[in-house]
Amino acid sequence: MTLRIAPTHELGAARLRSVREMLDTAFAGDFSDDDWEHTLGGVHAWVEDERGIAAHGAVVLRRPLHRGRSLRAGYVEGVAVRADLRRRGLGGTVMAGLERVIDGAYALGALSASAEGAALYRSRGWRVWEGRIEVLGPEGFVRLAEEEGSVFLRPADGRALPDPAAPLVLDWRDGDIT
């Protein structure tokens, strides 16, 4: 199995349908249309075998604010491994590809981890954001206290992470913000 990396427009309709089907199955029905929308428009890393999509992840541009500055963040979305292939390193393979994209194009990487996925990200050097999480939405700035402790950051290519003494303010989007 070989890791492939390409922007959304190069995957084609059939492969995108296969990715969506794998994500729907992997997340046991907890992968919404908004989650799918968040996964599109960036760069995908995936592995296929004779049964189809074995593992997938994507990185998309987000613009969080920190201390009055808009940061260029590669936000990781749609990371999953097919159930029959879990615990064989495919998640790490996909993340390594996405981290290369982040290092080459962004100031930092960011993601929101499930309890099941947190160990993978920690093992790869991603760090829990220890500061306050907010969103700049239609009603202004809103604290997302329930998201604090599940957002992970990774400095791109040796850069410094933002200072957690100031909030990380995420950009608004439909569905889950993180």
C-alpha cells in the first residue's frame, strides 16, 4: 500500500465517494455533511488496497486569530483508518504525509482530536492547546470551553507555537467549529 497525496480536485468523483463512504463507516454514523464539507478543498493523504480506501486524512486552510494576528494554519480533518486495518501504522503514515504538507505551506498545524485519536497525535509530537479556545462567529467572540483540552497544535517546520496566555480564536464555519 502506497501513500498518495493530492488536492481535492484531483481525487475525482468516484474516489471522493469512496473516501466519504469509508469515513461514514469509520465514524459509525457520526460523520456529518458539515464534517465532509470541512474535509474538502485542501490536500488529501490516503492509502488504498484491493478493497478501496484503507486510510485517509486531509489538511485545509484555517485562519485562527491570536494576539490580533491571523495565523495560517493547516487544519487536519477526516482522519480515519478502515476497521480491518487499524493498529498497523496507517494512521501514522497518513499523518506523516499531512505533516509534510503543513511544514511546507503553513505556520502551524491544528486539529481537534477524539479521545480515541489523541494518542496518535501525541505520539507524533502534537501538543494540546493549554489556552482558551474561542470562535469569532456571527454573534462576535464566543468561548468554546467544551473544546478546550481537545485541540492539538504542531509547529510547522520548527516555528514556535502561539502563547497559550492569549486565546486562540477560530474562524467560523457551519457545523462543529473545531
